[in-house]
Amino acid sequence: MITPDAILGVLGGGQLGRMFCIAARTMGYRVWVLDPDPDSPAGALADRHIRANYDDATALEDLRGNCAAVTTEFENVPAETLEYLETHIPVRPGAAAVAIARDRIVEKTFIRDLGLATAPFFAIESSAELEAACAGLKLPALLKTARLGYDGKGQIGVASLEDARRGFLQLGETACVLEERIELERELSIILARGADGTTTVYPVGENVHVNGILHTTQVPARIGQAIRQQAETMAIRLAEALHYCGVLAVEFFVSRSGELLINEMAPRPHNSGHYSLDASLCSQFEQQVRTLCGLPPGSTRLLTAAVMVNLLGDLWGNSAPAWQKLLAHDNVKLHLYGKKSARTGRKMGHYNCLADDVDTAMALASQLFSELDNPC
């Protein structure tokens, strides 16, 4: 076990790294953040902010020589960085698991080969593969870049072969996945924490709503039956076991209108849809990240209260900050801002959690407050 006062390293300095820093320092650890951005939200709270690129040899040697273990806040860290650090100190999750999660072709193929259901898809490496892919799917479909796509970026709707060809050009003829568009009943996610010895704890299933490809709300518990709940938990645990995973893992699901449960994608880190756990769970997903990194047993995922998490995007700022007093006037609303210096459309600036005895009451308050923030006059 790695005990408090040890130095923990985190690759990436955004809001997920910031919340990791808060959890780690609360537990008595020191944190070093590697991120080239001088205004890194995590770097502002870290014991040390190393302002360098993720493949900078001097920076990596610094981490290797001083950190007891290293984690990541996003999956697009260079593979060579994780592999180098992993030969010297614990890196959790490991390079192999992150490599699978960072590439949609590899990820979806891995999931499918495990016998777990996904939306029908074809890997597209060149335009010559589009005709067979379109013929093999029920259109419409989504063309998604294999790498670096998130929050709706790198995705284009496709209704015909000509659409697919235009979309492939628009995406720079990079490797893509062409995926059948599912008629959705709802979207779900599960966060789990898995220790180095395989001990696993699973959070309640969250129900998600996306707007323009970006998560807007997560409510827990989700409005689903016990059979879907158990199936989602079983699929997520099966995936973590197959990855030999250690750390916090998020698995996103589609529920089709026919009732089929499909894995959409995974994230090898804490996830936006787990932010409710900061206020509504006995142990937050960020404390879990610290615990699993340090070889401690995963903490309890018990839900203390129903909750709704609402994302706060830069769209709300306009010419001034939103009227936070509207939120802070409620003693069951918890505001979390990420310390980002500039707001812009689509940028995640913070979130708030509404807590209540039941999820319907929490959602009613969450929706009312968002409407007031979105229409300040």
C-alpha cells in the first residue's frame, strides 16, 4: 500500500485532475501534475505543476524518480509515456487498458470479441471500405473518428453512401467507425472501482441526457428495472476483468426501444456522469481513484441520497458569470466550479448536484435552476 504523504502523479491537468487533487490532498497525499497548460485547473491545486509536454524526457524522469504511482485524467496521453513510467512505478490504469480505450476501432472490437453487445459497426480505414459498410448497416448511421472524438466532436450523421464519402473527407480521411444509429429509449452509465487484487465496487446505474453531444444531466438512481440494472453491472464488471483493470472505469450504455442493452464506449478514468458521487455517495469516484492507485481497497459506493448532476457549459456565461446566488440559496444544491479562466461555447466550466429524497424531486429542482441560469432576466 502507498500511504499518505507519498507523492502521486497525474497526467493531465483539467477538471478531472483537479478533483483528483482535492481528493488526494484531503487524504494526506501530495500531488504532482504534468500538463503543458500554464492555466491548468489541476495544476493550480497541485503541490507541483510540471509545465511540459507529456513526452518530455526530463519531466517523465522527474515523475519516475519522485512519484510513488501515476494515474491519468484522460486517455490520449502518448502510449510511450505510460509504457515508460510503467516499467519503473505503478501506473493505474495500465498502458494496455488505456490503449484499448483510446481507439474506437480497438475498443469496440475488444468489446464485441468478449461477446458483449454493441451497436452494429464497421471499421473504416479508407474510403474504399465505405460501400460495403453502408450496405452492411441499416442507415442512418454515425461516422466517428477512431481517436480524439469526445463530447460530440468528430462525429457526422450519415444517411447514404454519398453522405459517408463526404463525411469521411470532412473528417480528414482518418480512421473511423461507421456505427448504426440506435433508436434510443435512454442512455445509461456505470462507474466502477477495481483494485489491484480484483476487488470491485460498482456505483448505482446513472441515467444520462445529452444535448448536442455533450452530457447535460445524470440522475441516480436510473429509471430502469432490476433486470437491466443487473445486466449493466454484469457487463461492466466483465469488461473490467477482461482488461485486467485497476482504477476507476466508466462504461456508457444505450438502451434501445426494443429493450436491448448495448455498450457504447468506456472511459479509463473518472467520468462526467459520476460527478454526483462527490455529494451523494459515501465515497466519491475521485477518492476511489486515489484508493485504487495506492493499492487500498475500493471504498463503499453506497448512495446516500437521490441526485441529479447538471453540467455548466461556457454558453451560460455570456458577458458575465451566471447568478450563482440562485443555486446557493438552496441548502440541498452543491456547486462545483473548475477554476477555468475563460468560458466558451461547449466548454465544461463546472457542475451542480441537486440532492433530494427521490430523483423526481431532485430533477424538478435541477431543471428549474438551470432554466433560471439560462434565462437570467
